[in-house]
Amino acid sequence: MSRLAMRKMKDNQSGTIRSVKVGGELGRRIRDMGLVPGTYIRIQGRAPLYDPVALRVKGFTLTLRNNEAEHIEVEV
């Protein structure tokens, strides 16, 4: 399996979050949304200009900006 930033994942690609590589307020906010290591996610789609990205996590749809998704490492 390979690891890559969530930002680089393609539509309908899925994987497991391995790390959140940012601290401070942004890191806390990402973790508060349920995006913690060990969580299974699937990329649902992207806006026409590829920002934001929509993903399925724990039974709901969540959108993230690309600059936020860049800090989340996923094993696909």
C-alpha cells in the first residue's frame, strides 16, 4: 500500500488516515471533525475547480479545502 496526501487522492479512491501532520488550531479542528489516524475515508468528489474536496467519513459527507487536505496522510 502507498501513502499520499488526501489532496492527491482521486474520486472514489478510499483509504485509511495514517497521520495528521499539522498542529495548532488547524490540527485540532481537523481532529474534531473525526479525521484521526485509523479512520476509513472515501473521496466522494470535487468542485469544478478541484477545491474543495468532498469525502465520506463515518457515515457522513464532509468537505475540506485542499490546503487542509494537504496535511492529512492517507494509506490507499
